[in-house]
Amino acid sequence: MNAQSLEEQRTRAQDNQQGDQDVYARSAPPSTREVDPPAAPAPATVLVFRDQHKQEVQNYAIVGRTLWTFAPQHTQKIPLSDLDLPATTKANDERGVDFRVPGSNEGQ
């Protein structure tokens, strides 16, 4: 190798190193990268009972004629007959929450 060829190789190596450094410098460190915010919890469903008291629930299932509520430390069984279903549906509609009892012909 001659001196000119050796100098060209050193220059290319330096350019490549600088190019690599630029790529690394442009990427943000892991701790400062943008992360999607956690999803907001769904609005609570309000249950209106026949005696007009109300209860808010986050997680529930309707099985047959029973509504089951699921909280971290508590499960509750509520007969649908204990609820004022039209008032429950209306209260949730006003909140923008969809509450429907499967198999009911409500609104038809």
C-alpha cells in the first residue's frame, strides 16, 4: 500500500465512525423516549335500584336474570328484578354508557 491509499482508508474509517456516532446521537436515550399514556378507565355504569338508591360498578356481567358485579376484593350477585331497568338504562344513556339487558325487547 502506498501512503495515499492508507490515508484514504483512514479518512473513510473516520467518516464511517462519525456517521455511526450521528445515528446514535440522534436517537433518544431509552428513558426519554415518548411513551403512550395509559388508557383512561371506562366510565362507571350506574345501577338504579327499585328503591331508587344507586350503585356505580366498573366490571359486571349479566347471566340469565342475574347481574354479577366484580370488584378486586368483592363479587356481588344482584337479581335484575331488584333494579329499575328503565331508570338504569336512562341514567347510563345520559352518561354516554351503553347498558342493555340481553334478551330484553326494550325500545322495540
